[in-house]
Amino acid sequence: MNIDNTLQQERNQLFIDLCSGKQPTRVPITVGVTAEAALEKCGYSLLRELYSAEKIYEAAEEMARLFDSDTIPTGPFSQAAVFRYVDQKFMVPGSDGFFQHPDISPLELEEYPEFIKDPFEFITNKIQPRVFGMLQDDPVFGHVKIKIARDVVASKFAGMGAKLTEKYQRANVLAPGALLWAPYDFIADYIRSFSKISTDIKRKPQWVLDACEAVLEYEIRQIKNTPLRGEIPTIGYPLHMPPFMRPKEVEKFWWPTFKKLIVATQEAGFLPSIFCEANWDAHLDLLNDLPGRVILSFETSDQKLIAQKVSTRHIYSHGYPAVLLKTGTKQQCIDEAKSTLDNLAGAGNYIFSPNKAAIRGTDFKTENLQAVIEFLKDYGKY
């Protein structure tokens, strides 16, 4: 049986043109609805169905049916079962089953030199046993059990995303290869905590600088070991700390190793897909120092300021205030979509997306998101 994939080819071409520096025929439309939000939108409880691959697929398919975006809204996948099985301290479920990332610090201040000497060895022998209860209960076979748990869960979801993509004729040329972090963000988010690294740069600035360089080398090795898959292989970088730092601190502690990481990402053949969390208005000029072409997604930065300051050799994305999809009328949502395109899409280098993924079922009204997507299909034409 031959499947007509003309629509998928047209959608793929939008992204191919963008990434090659050409103006596509219209603005590509992407929306993010997490598995948790999709399940709740379908009336399911996270306490039970977040552990069901079948229900997650069902919910992801419902999102694909409801929202005709150019990529599938919901990737059918969840590691909730792994988090619970390995007793992951980084991801803790609430009373309703929703997982959150607590502000913990598994690296002690005086351990910086040991971490800097060999991050991989320190993470394996010190950090992981502190954040995986499994390794405390079974230090001999714990790592094996963790790998088996991850492999088993991954096998449950294997092929589901590709199946939905083909069935609903969505674009698939942007192929995620890994999710990594700016070296400073890695330290802040995962081993020292938001609050403690903010004092570390005052008390032990050289330790922090050396730790960033050590994490840089650690992550470059990860990039080199990541296979290139798909027509446009990408590596994602959610950027966290700069909006909470002074510009001089960003330029000294945060930026140098991040820029080197992006260069290494490009040299390895990947397109960096960077999400500038919170408000980057004070740091927008820095982004022009990034070489080549990258995807830059913005959360709450001023749209007109982005267009004014950030080079159009880069691809802009996100920026549309997702809260309006929950609180606004259809017309208000459409008017805001028009304003977003007017502000950001003029150079033909914009991918539409709400500034935040929907993480709970109450984060948006179905009719509002549908209205925006339908409006953009026409208004987004060049």
C-alpha cells in the first residue's frame, strides 16, 4: 500500500529551507504538549496512566488529531517509571503524580577540586549514588539495574513517535540527538543548586571557572559519542542561569564555555537548538557572538528587541505568550499570534511556538490553540 506523504514533504521543506538560510513558503508551526498535559487533557490521572505506554500513546495521538501543527504536539514518552524505580532524587512526584525537580546540592563546596580533576569519575562514584536511591540500596548491581530499567521503558515506547509522525503527516527532518546544558547551568542545576552557585562565584570564583571548563570537556565527549541521525540532527540546550546573573558575571563565568560548547556542537555536525529561558533582554547582544546558524527560542524576552538586536542569520522560535491560550478569548489569541509574527517573522527566519510547553491539562483551551494554528496557516504565508 502506497502512502501519499506529500503533506509531510511540504512540512519538511519548511524546516529544510529555514535551516539552509532560505525563506520558507510560510512560517512553520510547532506546539508543545507534554505527555502529562496530554493525559490530563484526556481525563486520565497521572498517578496511574503516566506509567502506561498505551495510554500515553493514546493521549499523544489525540493531541495530534486535535492540533494540526507541523510537528507532532506530544512525543509519546515518559521516564516516570524509571524515576520511581531508581528512586531519583532529581525528579520527585507530588501527591497528584506530577514530577518536579527540587533544588538539591549533591556536590559539597570543598569537593570542587575533586570534581574538576575528573568529572566523569566523580559523577559516577559520588554524585549518582547521592541522587539514585537504587545505588544506595544496591551499590554492586545498582548501575546495571538502572540501565535495564531505562532500556525496558524505552522499548515500551519504541517507534511510537515515528508512527504518529507518519500517520498524521508531520515534519520529521529536525532530529533531536541529545539534550545538554551550558557548563555553568549543568553545575547550577544538577550538582550545586541555583542558590549555592550564586555564592560560589563570590567565595571560590576560580573553582567555578575551572569546573565549567571540566564540564565543557565532559560534554564535548558526549557530543562526539552522539550519533548523527536524521536530515537535520540537533542538540538541544535549555539555558537557565543568565537571567538571574549580572551581565559581567555572565560574560565571565557563563558565556566562554557555552560558546565553546556550541562551536563543538556545530563541528560535530549538529544544529544547536537553544532555548533562552526567562528574560534575556540584557544578554541579547551576546547571542550574535555565536558562530554559524542556530535555533534561538525565547520565553519572555521582548519580541521587538529580539528582532532589533539578534542577527537574522539565526532562526528565532517561540515567544508567543502561552498563558493567553488559557486565559484569553479566541480573538485575543489570534490577535497575539498576528502581533508575534509581525514582530518576529519579517526576515523569514521564525518558527512559531508558544513560549512554554503545556505541562498540565489546564494550561490551555483546546479551541484557542486550534484557532491560532488555523490562523497561522494563512497569515504565516510569505
